[in-house]
Amino acid sequence: MKKVYIHSAVTISAQDTFDSDGFLNEIKGLSGKTVAARYPNYKDYITPANLRRMAEGVKMGVSAASKALKDAEITQPDAIITGTGMGCIDDTEKFLNAIISNDEQFLTPTAFIQSTHNTVGAQIALGLKCKAYNNTYSQAALSFEWALMDAQLLLQQEEAENVLVGGYEELGKEIISYRRMMEDADGLGIQVPYSEGASFFVVSSEKTEHSVELIDMEVYSSISTESIQDSLKQFLTKNDVDLSEIDVFISGRNGDVFDSYYDLTAELFENITQLHYKHLSGEFYTASPFGLWAAYEILYRQEIPEAMIFKGEIKSDNHIILLYNQFKGRDHSFILLKR
């Protein structure tokens, strides 16, 4: 079975991560209930005629995908796979509000057509004139992970050589307010702002000088706190990786009560570097690829940003990174990377 390698990683986020040559050197503090992403100059990647018709999530996705392909020196991917929890939620809200305002009459379909979850994948394909396999996954906080797993299977089964895979989310205006209101009511609210972003990667079955190996990944709809450590150990054993071989552990801590899952897994890694990232990216369904982007950059640059340190010391030589993310006690994922 062929191995899987990440050739490039690009993210648009609440930090200066897209146009900067640095690696989280200048940190923007996140405050408030929502924080918008730092948008790039879209005109560098999208024609003005198309730009004015695109929702924010589409602009971010198309721009991040274009840069990921450029960085990997790929002009045509063999597949385009995206993941999103809410899709183009801003257009969805516009259409639903129009239904209410117009008493369900005389509606224009434009916002509805542009609100579908596969809009980003479709726009990327249209721009590239790419007629290859194109799929979108929408499984809440596992949306990106399922997209990445699909890409992994395509490469391992030799149905593709280079796959463009990514995740995106936009804030919208109303749904986030409702979610925050519900979380405040149940007392389980997260302690970082909700945000948005787009992250894209080119994964390949061919190894290059700067590639990072995706050893394996595993997803779980639900795991009890009593079995989380055993599940992680089984995942590592399946890949012949010992706990002592992990150099960096990256978790998706967001400050809510379900951080207890991260505390339990972290007990297995007391003597290694422990990082977190959602205080930098904010929380959203496809925030986990921000962590994957950071892991790729750490292995590629052999550099760990001080802003990501949760526990432990910064090391200059890192070979294997484990990422763990979950959302409100569900949708767990383990991703194992190797330099």
C-alpha cells in the first residue's frame, strides 16, 4: 500500500497565516464572541468579475486552494475534496430571511444556489477546468477529517497521485449568535471566540524533499472518557509507534468542560512538548486543519511557535507529531504525522 505525503499546506485564519513568510511570529489576540479571518488580497487569486459574486467562504476556499496548488507546483489535481460543517451559511441565512420577509413568495433562487456545501469545490474545479473526482463532506466537526480520509484512500488505492483536500467555514451573521446563546444557557460554552477560515493541502503518493508523511488517521463519533487513553494506544500500536516516539502532541483545547478529554490523553505525554491552537484560530467545525497546517509547518521548518506552547519545552528536532481534536465530547480524530 502506497504511503501518503503532504506536499503543501495553506491556511487563512484569524492570524496572519496566508501572506506571511513567518510562522505565527506576530500573534493577534482574539476577544469577543466572534472573530473574522484576516482576508488576503483576493484579486491575486480570483478575477474581479467572479469575486463580486462569491460569498466569503468561497473566496477564502478558492484563494487557499490556489496557493496550495502553486506551492506544490501542481496545475491539475487528480481529485478535489472539501469538508465543511455549515457550508456557505451567509447565503443560507439570506435565503431563509427572504422567505420570511416575502411571505414565501417571489423568491430569487440565487442565494439558495450559492449556499450549497459543495460550492467551494465546484468553484475550484471551474477555475481550474478540472473534471476530475470532486466530493464534499459535511459531518460537523469531522467534515475535514472525512475529506482527508477520502484523499488517503484514493492515493493508497492508486486511483490518484495528487489530491487537493481542504476545509472551510464562514461565520455568517445569525447562526453563531444562536449557538452562543444556547451554550451560555447550558453553561458549557467554549472559552475562545467562534471564527472562520479555510485550509487546503496537496497530498500525494510521491515523496518530495519537503513533504511530510501522513502516517495514519482515525476518527470516532463518540468515545467515553474511560476509554480515550486505550483508543489512542490502540491507534499508535496499529501503526507501530510507541508513546515514547511522539515528539509533539497537539490538541484542540477550547476551554470548555470537554477539555477533560485532552487532559486524559495528555497524561500519556508528560515529558514531551504539548501544544494547542484554538486560542489562535478560534473555534469552528473545520478548525482542526489549522492544527494540521501548524503540524506540517513545525515538521517542515523544525520550528515551534512560542504562542502554541501549552506545556513542555520547545525542541529543535521533531520527527513525529500526534494531533487530537474533538468537539463537545464527540467527533474525535487522531492524525499522525512524520518528517
